[in-house]
Amino acid sequence: MNSYPDASPILLAIDCIIFGFDGKDIKLLLVKRNFEPEKGNWSLMGGFLKTSENLEDGAARILYNLTGLKDIYVEQLSVYGNIDRDPVARTVSVVFFALINIDDHDVEAVRSHNAFWISLDSRPSLIFDHNDMVIRAIDHLRYKAALHPIGFELLPELFTIPQLQKLYEAIYDTPIDRRNFSRKLLSTGLLIDTGIKNSHSATKKAALYKLDVVKYKEKFNSFWNFMPDSMENRLRE
């Protein structure tokens, strides 16, 4: 029995913007479509919501199918519902963005979906309104990374201060003063010095840190200031 006789059916899609960090660049996981419409063009990873799923479950399923990862950082970003955004049918898309350490993902799962890691500066034009989604996600990532410790989601379990600095320079596409940045990061109390030196560093003197997971979870929603003073001034310009 149709309880809503005046309602029109609308498809509900989930599109996932997946950011990764390779130690130098922020990258985006994109899919080369193998079906119409827009076959052969670049797209975000997505799919339609199943009737048995809530939104978060749908996003988790799509992310797991593509990367093989569970329990990663995922956040709902926005909703796109322009009437003509999909040429096949009226479709509303709920957009999520995720942060992962590139080294953790399932390489074979990515390959099987015809997906590729592409740096933000080199990303191709995307189908439908996916370009707008990515631009909004980049802005949101920069906003969140300045105030909350989400950047750690992009790093391996053990990392150096220079690695963390490279990450923030990649996020904001701007150089950072090393001493100022190091002082601010260490003052948060979120880092634990493991006492181990990084054998892969040029000087072999860089200390390896790990995240204090308890403090990270307890204080995640607190407001931090991770940007050095010189960086704040540049971003205000």
C-alpha cells in the first residue's frame, strides 16, 4: 500500500571522497568508470544506498569494498540534489569524506575497481558535480586540520615531526616554519616519543613518535591550533 501517493521516487546515492597521504602529497582515490553514463571518465567512488542500510553503513560498505579498510575516519560532508545532476534519473547524493594512510589500503581491491591514487594538483575533471564535491572537501579538510587532530589519520603508526610537517604543508599547499610547528605540536601532549630513531631519515636522528590514542579520542572535539603563526597569516591573506 502506498502511503505517500503524491511522492515521486528519487534515488539516494552515496559518494565518497577518499584522501590519502604518501609522505609527500595529498592524494585522491578516483575511479575510471566502466559503465554508462560517462563511461571511461573519472569519478568518485560511490553507490546507491540499500534499503537495509543507514547512511553511515552505506558509506562504510563502499569504503570497505574499495580499500579493504574498516574503522577509518569518515565524516558526512554535504548533500547534492540539483534536479539535473544525474542524466539517468533524479538522484540525491550524500557525500562523505574519508582519511586513510595509503600504505594500509588493499592494493588488489583498488585495482579491481579500476581506481587510482592521484595527487590533488594533477586530478582530472570529474563527472557530474564531483568536481564541486572535491573542492568543498578540500576546504573542509583544511578547516578541520587546523582545529582538530584529524591529520594523524593520514599518517603511519610511527612518524617523525618532519613527516607531520610535510603532511600539513601538503594539506595547505604552503611552507611551514619548522621550529614554530614543532613547538606547537609537542605542546599539545598528543605525541608520545617512542625513543626510536628513524632509520630511513637522511640523518638517522629523527625521533619517531606515535599518537597518544587515549588523549586523541578524549580531546578530539576540543579546539586546537596546529597552524604556525606564519601560516595563519598567509591563510588570512
